[in-house]
Amino acid sequence: MEYSVKNTAISGQATPCIIVGVYETRRLSPSGQQLDKSSSGYLTAILKRGDIQGKLDQALLLHDVPGTACERVLLVGCGPEKELDDNNYRKILARAATTLDQRGIREGCCHLLELAVPGRDLHWKTRQAMEVFEHTLYHFNQLKSKPDKRAGRLRRLHFNVADTREQKVVRQAVKEGQAIAAGTRLARDLANLPGNICTPAYLAAQAKKLARQSECIKVKVLGEKEMARLNMGALLSVARGSRQDAKLIVIDYQGGRKQDRPYVLVGKGITFDSGGISIKPSAAMDEMKFDMCGAASTLGTLAAVAEMQLPLNIIGVIPSSENLPDGNASKPGDIVTSMSGQTIEVLNTDAEGRLVLCDALSYCERFRPRTIIDIATLTGACVIALGKHFSGLLGNDEALTEDLLAAGKCSGDTAWHLPLGKEYQQQLHSNFADMANVGGREAGTITAACFLSRFTEKYRWAHLDIAGTAWHSGHHKGATGRPVPLLTQYLLDRCKKH
């Protein structure tokens, strides 16, 4: 979609639709009041009739408003003004986007940036508008023989800003918003693809495509023979049941100085997870194509970073495999040796994500990272604990977790900090190996992170469990693209501190 910044008197805007807000007291936003004045009280008369009360999720489309040059005016309910916060602001934007798209309106002029959101500036409001519009209008039609022709009718959105300095702020926010939206869209597209298309080799090809699009990116892909030479026994044990070769994909973005230590993202890339020999129930198993959302978000974040040309060095590492049952597949009770030399008793082959991640995390030591963040659809326990709203966050460095929490709050892609106490480590005890790969039913998200922490003692590390936030089930089934906004905001924040 195209975005632009305008400075035109609202009554003279010759556009298919002007978008203004109305609060629950039926009080118009400042631009709405200007339109009302130009139309000799036409909007006030509409409000008095009760056609719209200004509640959240309400919208009213008006045609041929007198005294204006536009074709339509869209009134969007904003709820009580004193309750306007980050979440309600996003709801207002989403309602506007949905209404415009459903009515087949191809172009609009948005005046919602003027809404006063406590603690948020114009840059934040603009970027949120960009991201929410793009997220709301997303459709995945690539694999349909007859794609929905209604999808994505809205083509252009203008932001009307009078002050010259504010126009500069808005343009910068639009640039950032477009990059983050594009990265999120890439993550959603990859995750929504089925497992027979999006294989480990396909993910590697997408990483190479990203490298062709940016001079700052180089990609290296390790195959199973190369991983065997590195003694990645944990990762390779997961791939034994699959006919698709496992891949370790390394994406190196060099936007900073050569001597700058990199920030490293490690994304779990299980392109289909049947559970292996510890096979999952058949109901909703199709959703296990989403088990590579950590990999998808890593690729999406690097795509956003490259588009914005951030002055940082960032490395994305994606351990990718399928997890399937086979005569050669790993069995419960097998013991494997990780790249670190630590041995692991595989009590449950459906706890495979931590096995591919642990070798990838050991591999990352060679980069001397400033920080490492791994992103994984790791545990069903996280869905039970936090639902679909917050990603689980654990780590070994308080400052890093605080930075990620702040980035999540700013971006609206929120996380919740869970404890990582030593007392949980005993649940990983094994009589036959250095550790077991599962710690029982209790505190499953925490013990999974405890397992990973044994491979991250040499650097600052955080773990994002996105099992509950990476996709939606049911009628609206599909990937969300999270946590691309959180990760990108974290990296943007690092630019300010360099």
C-alpha cells in the first residue's frame, strides 16, 4: 500500500474518504469539528440522531457531506476519551482499516494521528497506524486457485499534517512502519505456507533471496555433513526421521563497524512437527507447520533491519528440520551428545525444539555476541500460562530482559517475564545422561528455558517462547508475524545507545 503526507485544509481535501474520530460522548475529534464547521453542523446533526455513539468498534460512513470536497467521511468510534490508551488506539485504527477495505474504498486521508494517547508522541502514533493498517489488511491468497478479489482493496493512505517539523517526523515513522510491516508480512507468509512447500531447504532459499536484495547481508547454509563435523548431535537427532535434510542457516547483516560485536537472533525452524515417535494427537496437527515461526520472525526482522539500514551488526541463526516418525527416528530413551559436549537423554521426542536450539546456541559462541535472543514456539505450557496475549520471556541478564519488555510495550508486541530460578534445574535430572530433555508437567515453559540456559552461560541471553502468540487457531487461523515488531523495536532502541 502507498503512504504519503499531506498538508491540505480538511474541507478542501478531494479524496475518496476522510477518516476522523468521535468519542463516546458523541464529541468529534479536532478534525471532525473542522469538518462539522465546514458542513454547517451536518456531522453534529448525525450524532444527535444516534446513528453512532462513539463506542469502540463502531464506524459510520457518510456520503456527500455538504461543504466538503471529499466523497465520503468515515466516523470511527474512539470510546471514552479518558480511556484512550495504546490498545484502544490500535483498535480504532483496525476498525478504520477494516471498514475502508470492506466498503471497497481505495484511498483515504487519515486524521487519527491527532488523537491524544497518553505518553505517546506523533512518531509512535504514525508507526502504529502503519503497522495496524498493514496487519489488518493482510490476506494470504497465494495458494488459492481463485484468490479473493476483494482482498486488499485499499491502495493509498494519506496522513494530513500541517506543521513542517511534524511532517518530517511522520515521514520517518512511515519509513520505519513500512519496513516493520514488510518484515512482519514476510514472517506471516513463510509461516502460513504448508510443510510440503516450506521445508528447511525452502527457508535456506528465502535467506539467500534476502541476501540478493541487500548488499549488507551474506548467507551461509550448513548441511548435515557439516553439522556432523561440528558434533551437532542434538540437532541431527531431530532430523533422523525426515527425508528432508536439516539445515543450519546463518544470515550475517553488517550495518555497523567491522569491529562491532553483533546482536544474534536464533529462530527455531521446525518446518513440521509431528512429535516424532512421541507423536501428537491428530486434531489440529496441521497447525504444526507453524513450528517454524521463530525462524520466520528471524527472517522477517532481518528483512526489516536491512530495509531501514540500521547501523548495527546482526546475525540470524536458524536451525531447521522436520520432526517425523520413521524407522530411523530418535526414540524415547536415546542419548545424544550436543555440540557443547553435554549429553542429553531424549525422554520425549516431541520436545525437539530445545534440541535444535541448544546446538545452534553453542554455535553462536564464535560470534562473540553482545546479546543472543532465541525465538521459539517451544512449549504448550506457555499457551496455558499466558494465552495468546503475551510471549513468555526468560533469560540470564536482567538488563536484557528489561530492554525486551520495554520494546514489547512500545511495539504492542508484548512479553511477560517468567522466573528462571536454579531450583527448577533439578527437574531435568537424568540417571543416564547429563540432563533430560523434559522436566515433567510442572513449569514446562521454565524448565525448557532452564535446559537452554545450560548452553548459554558464556553470554547475555534471552529466550522468547512464542507458542501462544505466533499464530491464531479457528476461523481466523493464520500466523501473526510476532515477535517481529518486538525484535525490531529492540534493535531500533540499540541504535539510540550506540
